[in-house]
Amino acid sequence: MNPELRKITLDGLWHNNPALVQLLGLCPLLAVTGSVVNAIGLGIATTVVLVGSNLTVSLFRHQVPEAVRLPIFVMIIAAFVTAIELLMQALTYELFLILGIFIPLIVTNCAIMGRADAFASRNPVPAAVVDGLMMGIGFSIVLILLGAMREALGAGTLFSNMHLLFGETARSWQITLVENYRGFLFAALPPGAFVGMGLLIALKNLIDAKLKQRIEKSKSTQTDPVASKRVRITG
Amino acid sequence: MALIHLSSPHVSKANATDRVMRLVLLATLPALLALTFFFGWGSLIQLCLAATSALLFEAVCLRLRKRPILFFLRDGSALVTAILLALAIPPFAPWWVVVIGSFTAIVIAKHLYGGLGNNPFNPAMVAYALLLISFPVEMTQWNAPFVLIGDSWKALASFPESLMIIFSGVNHHLIDAYTGATPLEVLKHRGGMTTEEVWRNVPVLSDGVFAWYGISAAWLMGGVFLIYRKVITWHAPFAMISILFLLSSLFYAGDPSNFADPFVHIGVGATMMCAFFIATDPVSCATSNRGKIVFGIGVGALIYIIRTWGSFPDAAAFAILLMNLAAPFIDHYTQPRSYGHRRANRGIGGGR
Amino acid sequence: MTTIVTAVLILLLLALVFGLILGFAAVRFRVEGDPIVEQIDALLPQTQCGQCGYPGCRPYAEAISNGDAINKCPPGGQSTIEALADLLDREVVPLDSEHGEEQPKTVAYIREDECIGCTKCIQACPVDAILGAAKQMHTVIVSECTGCDLCVEPCPVDCIDMLPLPVTPTNWKWPAPVSDPNLILTDRGRGHLLQGGSQ
Amino acid sequence: MTRLYSFHGGVHPPENKRQSLGAPIRQAPLPARLILPLQQHIGKPATPLVAVGDTVLKGQKIAEPSGHVSAAIHAPSSGSITYIGLQPVPHASGLESPCIVIETDGQEQWIERQPLTDYQQLDKQALIRHIRNAGIAGLGGAGFPTDIKLNLGRDHIVNTLIINAAECEPYITADDALMRERPDEILSGIEIIAHLLQPSHILIGIEDNKPNAIKALRDAIRARKLPIDLVVVPTRYPSGGEKQLIQLLTGIEVASGSIPADVGIVCQNVGTAAAIYRAVILGEPLISRIVTLTGFALGHRQNYEVLIGTPFSVLLESAEVDRSRMFRLVMGGPMMGISIEDDRIPVIKTTNCIIAATREEMPPSPPAQPCIRCGMCEQVCPASLLPQQLFWFAKGREFDKARHHNLFDCIECGACAYVCPSNIPLVQHYRFAKSEIRNEEAEQLKAAQARERFEARQARLAREEQEKEQRRKERAEAAAREQARKKAEAEQADAGEQDPEAELKKLKTAASIARTKLKKARDALKNAQEKGLDGTDKLEATVLQLEQSAQAAEQAWQNATGVQH
């Protein structure tokens, strides 16, 4: 893969993950991750909007005046969100009811706005699209992980109600982890989402620290010579 | 000759943290005895469970954090947390309730925040709140004190029976006779009755309330002992109880048929425990004397508000957690006036 | 048809009103340009050593305010980088070793019997901390020397040393106590080993 | 009886005073070497007046004060100067500092004493000068030069004179012994101070754990006419702290950052009063003081009259030290004293106590546990600070916040660390934070100074450059004028006849000059390119330009020659 795109991909999925590193879009992240299906639904919606808005913003980046760029981005994002909302109403109405207000609220998701402003408005179309896609996938992965954690802890199941998204055949995808689970309400409530999110971030930091250690270990053998860039300011 | 070079002072009072913790443990003894007396073996079993699991979690956390295990285990802080938790939950709650509780208290509320001295919230109360939210059924089913179900202590479950109830799930045969709501719950969900009617018609109040009064008295004893031994100061408990008394008197005087009387608010539920053992937890509460008073007032008022208009019958844990959140802020605005300064400093200072 | 016209008119009116409010706010509440260069300059150590690649601290401050990296100042070291990062809301980065390493503060000393009085060091000193005249012995005003070592290179007889300032009871600093007990139980009672008090 | 006030906090550690009060004050042996640090006081170090090899007499001034806040130093015994240079001194750092070393000759030969028995008739300034010359600095522990406190001038009206006899630190009994045995010296000293300051009120503050000293002082006061109130205060550390004692006795707080004299109060230690008496009435400068030698590693625990400069080791030997049991050596009290590693260091003017403690007596503090914010430190802080907050800020290096919480009002009394259940070395944290802040300030000051100097230098260079430019311009103009004049003259002269030869010569010279210039520039460029120096592009441009002008000159010359031939 082209090294630039590779970097964008890695950034979106890991190094600059919107949820784990930038801590953007926490509101929907914490509110709707009660189950895997919710997470997937919101993840897909967000990703589509991200890709669409990045594409559009990047296309028009030379035409948009600097002073009013944010309102314009909001308009673009809002247009995509409206489209998604209508699509979800048409295709997955039940899920739309569950996700409720959080679909229209994608407009205010800082992750999308942030990418539009920080990346798409300064980069060519292919890079912007890849960035949108990767950021969206990175966000969705965190959503799904958190959803799985909370669903497993809170209700003792995984992939329940998948038919809301994938049709009747998906009804049988449900995995019951514990029979007659009493339910751990805390995990299903927003505080549980906070704790879960904290644990995910901690896990990422732990992995990063270990990686860094390994890199430093391998690097410690080679030292690069110090090139002086000093300027003499006096005679 | 090996002379050592140290900063002054060169002497110190033998007053170690573990001694403080030991005194706190000692002060919980009356409450433990009272609970056992009125409700049977349950509390003792819960206490053993909580202590064992808390120490275990503490040791694991210390090990993971690469801290000296024995050095920190000896300070007794985990034990205090465990005991307060064990005495706060219903005596016959299933065993996993208390284990999840001590996991939450030690691992999440304490060590994830940096261990002893760094936790912004009271660990026992975090655990209690989590349990209450997650397992409302288990956490609100108190068994009836013996004064309600029989003439003497023999009416309570025996020790093996108690073990069975706690470890092998609910023994339906026994539980029917045992479970009941707490007085605060009865007053909360009174179904249209006036306060007076509730008092007359519900046995937990008419006959059994003395058990709760007795337990509160035991907590009070422990608290007075702690104040006497200068482990805690009077400020926070006094402020908290006074404000609770004041608020409940006001509302009771205004509308006695809809509000509970002040003695119920003070003598029933977790008020006394909270005042002397939780609102005085140095780590998570305000520090200066004036700060402690503000903190106590906040807790007392919140308890009354949540009990009366909130959705939970008892509110000590939530009130404490909310005020824990405010403690640093209180601290910044209640600095004492330093020697030689006209006015006390306000705010955190130094920030941009 | 009328509804559409009304809607458009109302929206236009709203846009106009908000535009006016925004325009007014932009004029009325204009933030006076913070002399950021001054603030950056105040954080730099003023050694005027040029190790950053700019002729003096102020030019570097100007460069930073125009977006240059904040990690090019070895005399300031990590603490300066942190202060700059804090001021400019940038990320803290380690010192760029291309520009040198952070070293303890030093002061120039002239070995006076070797000095030939060439005045080259006097011309090199950015803060006029060297006294002397042609063919006369030179000496450094210790209290004014910033330790930039710019005088070392021009000296034709290599009689200038950069020496650390000696620690005396007057400028001695209390060490920070070692506070985190990473100890095992048998260390109890050996606290003095951990308190960093011993010299 | 005056009303007694109270101060916030305080502790009551075990007193441990009795063991050194069993015997009267004893004369310490004359050591072979006396080591006199040039700085035994607050302020600037003294300047030596003697050189190595000089012989000095007992009481002879060997170093004089340098600057306003400074104190003189005198030879405590007769002998010869053997060394002036760095020696270990009593300082928390354990570092060395300049000292004068005297080899004693055992003669104890006094220089001529100059008492001022008729001081009441003297000019006050002369009396203060006399006290300054006697090298007296506060004997209570801080060592502030006494003459400054007595020379307040017209800025301050002294209302109350407080004599500090509290001696609140455990173990120390030097003042107690002095008061028991020499109350009259103290009172005569107070008389002199009172004569200088003319206070309307004199208070002696003494802790109630010194009944014998109280009795002795009371008897002595009765015999005099002075309006002195002896106020007995409860035993509570740190009641002997200057600000705390003032608050105890008068209820007045000295505002942060100001001195007691600003509220009309002057505080003097009893030992200082006795020293003033000796200096004025007996004409003896400050060359000895009373030092408590105590601690369970000593055989004799009692007070000694010690010559300033006597090494600790001499005193320890004299008190029959058991070195195998000595675990910690402290100068001063256990709460604020400094620990000493090297027992060759000398007694200085502020040494009131030497504790040779056994391990059982002062065990090393156990490792610090985490702060649980129990607030005990806050309850005992005499300055009403929030020690635990200061600790967090010092530990987290948030010095601005520490400052905002009044770190600099901390008197380092150690009460907080004494009660801390987690054994946190709080005082060291504060000292660390204070020195960091002071250091930061000093560095900032230095940076500002460096910036100023740098900018001044830049300005100077610019000015010089400008002046040079100006001169060059002037010269050029003058030259141009001259040339114009010459040209005009030549033209006038040439009007009739032309001198083509001369013209040709001129052109030839111009061409050759241009060629030389070009060559030089080329060389420079080549040189620069070889060495890889900066600015070659500029040189290249110059070369190009010169090439053109050289060609032009060449052309002009050739044209001229062409025309001629």
C-alpha cells in the first residue's frame, strides 16, 4: 500500500483513533453501546457520514471561504445525516427507533466535524475518503467492542437482536453466555459505559507502552551522530 | 560510626496510619454486634467474605502495580473499606454481591485511581452504589429483625442456615418468613397512606423500627469513640446530622402526614454510619475544618432531598459520592486564613 | 408559494440579524493580539547561545511563534519545552538532540596566565560578560555569564574552560525526598535510605 | 498580670530536658584548634582582617562585617592563624565554607577590653556601633545580627520589647541554665536594650516547664526598677517561634512578609541579652556561648560554656561520648535542628544544643506511606497552613499553587511531620519546594539581566555600525567634493590643452585596479567554496559584478588607446 494511505489507515484505526485517542463523539459512544447491534448500527451510520462528508469537503475545499468553513461543513454533514436517517427509517425501522435521537445527533459528533476541518479540507479526495473510512471503522470498532463488553456483562448475551439490522436470518446469531443471567444493570447503564471506555483506553495505552518498549530495545543499539546546527550569533 | 543525614524533625509521634485504621476497625465493633444481635449471623459472614476478598483483590492489585504487598496490606485501609461495605449491605445478600462489591471498591474505586490516598470517591460507597444500581432486588431485601418474627434470637436463622442462604442461593422456604422492606422503603412506597397510617399498619415500623434505632445507636457509639480518640473531628458528622434534622423537622412540621419525622431520618437507614464513618473518610472528603462543615451540610441536605423526592429509599451513598466530587472544590474555597494574612486565599491559584 | 416566500424571507432576516450580531461582536470583543513572542521569549533561558539555529533567544521566540519546533533549546532543557508546550498548547516533545544535549549550568573561566589578550572572546560574548583590553589579560564576570560557551571556540590559545558553578551552602538546594516506597517489608525502619537526605 | 493569648496548632513532644539540667554550667576545655566560619549569621559573610601566620589575642577582631546585614568575628582565644579557607561548617547541606582556623597557644591572653559602663551617657549610635563591633547575632537559633534590630531608626516606634525565654524545643536547656545561673546578666542586657529602644512595655515569655528559671528571673526582676512582665506560657511547641511568641503574648499577628518591628515589637533572645551585657559592661565580644550537650550517647549530659569555634568532637569527648551508640548527631533541637555527619565541625554563634542520640532515641523514620489527607498536620500547623495541600503541590512540582497556599509562611517548625501518621518527610518537601522556587526566581532574574545585556549589546553594535557608516559617508562626500573641485580645476586647466597621456594613464590604472579586485574576489570565492562556507552566492554575485566592471574598464582603456593610435 502507498505509505501515505498506510499512515492514514493506521492513524484512523489505532494511533489517532477518534474514540480512544481523540476522545471525540463520546456522547453517542457512551449512550448507545448497550448492545452489539446498537453499536454496529451507529458505527455504520457514522462511517457512512464520515466518508461522505470527507469526500464532499475535500471536493469543495478550494471553493470554501476560510471564514465560513464550519457552517458549510455542518451543512454538508447535516445533509448526509438526514439521508442516513431516512435510509434507516426505510430499512431498519426498529433499530432506528432504538437509536432514536442519536442518529440526528451524528451531526454534532465532533469526530466528523474534526476530520472535515483537520483533514478533509486540507487533503486531496482519495486521502480524505480513506481517512473518513478508517476513522469511521476505528470508531465503529470501539463502539462494537464496548457494546460487546456491556452486552455480555449487562445481559449475559452477545449479538442479540441482530435481526434488526441484518434481517430475520440473523435472529439466530444470538449467543447466550450465561443461562438465566441475573443481569448486571450497572454495565447496561451509562456509568458502566464510562468505566468500560476507561478500561479500553487503558488497554490501548498498555499496548502502546509495550510496543514502545520493544522498539526502544531494538533501537538502543544504534545511535545516530549528532549533527550540529549551531549558529554563531557573534563575531 | 555511621551518622545519618536527614531533614528535621528528628523525632516523630508514633502515630502510624495502621494505628488509625485499627481504631476505625475497633469503632465498627458496636455496629457489628448490633447487626448480629438483631439480624443474625448474616453480617458476620458477610464481613468475613468481604475482608477476605478485599485483601485478596488488594494484594493482586499491588502485585500488578509492582508495589510492596505486605507493606501496604498492613495499613489496614482495605480492611476498613471491606468492613464498612459488609455492614452496609443486607445481611443475607448472596455471596457474590459482596464479592463484586469488594472488587469494585478495591480495584475500580481505589487502585484504578492510584491506590490509597488518591481515590476521589469513597471506595465502600462506590461499591455500594454500584451494587444498589445493578442488583436492586438483592440489595433491598433485608431480613426482618428478630423482634418482628419471634420473641427471641432463636427465631433467626442458625449459623448453618445463614451460610446456606448466603452461599447456595435463596432458600425459599426460609426466606418467606425473613424478607421484608426497610423502614425507609416502606415510608417511600407507602401507597397513598399518610405517615401516621404507615406507622400504625406496617410491622417494620410499628414494631421493628427499634432494631434500626439500636443499630444507629451502635454506630453513634463507635463515632463518639473515634472523636474521643481524635481519629475524626466533630465537624462533618455534626453538620450532616444537624442539617438533616433541621430539614426533616421543617418539612415534618409543615406537613406531618406526608413527610417522615426527623427521628426516622436520623435513626433509620445509613445516616449514623454515613455521618461518622463515611463523611469523615479523610481521603475523599474535604480537609479543612470549615470544609468539613460544608461537606457535612452538603451530604445531609442531599440525603434528605434524595430520600424524599428521589427514586431510592436511602441515599447516603449517592449523597456521599456527589459530595466527594465537590470535595476538591470545597477545599479550594475553605482554606483557613494563614498566620499573618488578612484574608484566606480562595481558589486553586497558580492556574492560567 | 407564499409559504416558501415567507420561509425564505424569515431565513434571510434571521441570517441578517445574526450576521449583524456576529459582526458587532467581532468588532466589540476583539481580542487584542497577545504579544505571544514576548511570552515565549520570557520562557527561554536567554543564554543567547544560538544552539537553536537562530541568532539569539528572541529570534528563536519569533520562529516558535511562527510555528517552529519548541524542542531546539538545550540550555532550557525539558522544563522549558514543557513550559512552552503549556503556553502554546502544543505537545511536549523530547529535546532535539541535533541541537545539543541538556547539560548542567556552567560558567566560563579564563585561565588568566595563559590569556594573550586578543579580545576575540570579548567580541564573541553575547552579553558583554568578559572584561579586558587588547594585550591585557581578560576575565569573566561570573554573575553575568550565561554559560553559552560562544567564547570558547574563538580563543586562539584555548584558555577558556566551561566549569560548573561550585555548590556552596549559599546556593545549595534541598533535594526532593524520595517519596514512593518501592520497598519490601524488611525495608521497614530503613527510611533514611529512601528519603534522599544523605549526600 | 498580662492576658495570655493563644496560637493555632502546636504539638507537645516529650521534653527530654531534665537530663541536661542535673549539673551547673561547666566550662568546656580549650581546644587545640578553633574553627571560625566567616558566616555564622544571616546576611553577608564577614571579611577576614588577618592573614595566615598572624598571632591574635583573645577577643581580637579577626573579621569585620561586610555590608549592612553582617556580623564581626573575634578570636575566642589567643593563638596564631594557621589556615584561612574551606572547612566543613554546620549547615544542612554538609558542605564546606570559608573559615579562619586558629591554633590556640593556651595563654588565653586577652586583648585590652573596652567596656562602656557609662553607656547611658553615650550617643545611641555609638552604643549600637559598639554592639556591632562585638559581633553579636541572635543566639536563639536564627542568628540575625543584633545591631540591626536595635538600630531601627525613626521608621519604627517600639512599643513592646519581648524577651524570648520560651525555649520550646525539646532537649535544649541552654537558655534555661543561663536564666537559672546568670539572671542578672540577662536583666542588665535587657536594660541596655531598653535604653536603646525605649519600649513602653517589656515582656519576658517563658514556658511553664522551667520553674527554677522563672523563680530566678522573678527574684532578679524584683531587685530592679525595670517595668518587666514575666509571662509564663503553657508548654507547647513552637511557642518560642518569634511570631508565635508575639501572638501568645500580645495577640498581634505579624503580617506575612513584614517584620515584628512593623507592629512595634522587637524580640530578643535571653542569650542575646546576656551577650549584650557582656559586650557593653564587660567589654567582651561574643566569643563564647552556652551549649547543651545531651542525648543518650553521652556520659555527661549538661550545659557547657563553649568558645565559639570549638569542634564538636572536642565537646563530645569531654562529655564522654560512646561513639558505638551514637547514631544521629543533631545541632539544635530535634524539631528544627540539622543533622551532622562530620563531628569536626565547630560550634557557631547559633549552636544552642548538640544532641548525640542513640538509635533508640531517634530512630530513622519508617518509609513514607501515602498521604491519606487525615488533616492532622493542619490541626497542628502554627501558621494555619494546609500542610497536606502544600505537600501535594510540592510533590507534583506545582510551585505556583504551593505559593498560592502560602508556602513561604511556613516556618519549617516540623510540627506537621511530627504528627504525620504516614511518616511523610513534609518539611523536606517544603524546603525542596522553597529552594526550587527561589532558584527559579534567581534564574528568571538572571535571564532578564542577560536579555537586557544582550539587547544593550545589540543596540551598541548597531549604533557603532551606524556611526561607522556615517563616517564613511562623510568621508565619501568629502572625497567627492574634493574630486569635483579638482575636476573643475582640471577642466578649467584643460580648457585649452588636453593631456591625453594623463587620461590614458588614468584609464589604465583603473583597468588594472579592476582586474586586481576581480582576482581577489575570485580567490575569495574559490576559498569559500573549498571550505564550504555560507554566503558563496553573494560572493559569486560580487565576482560577476566585478567582472563586468573590469571588462568595462578594460574596454574604456582599449578604446582610449585605439583612439590615440
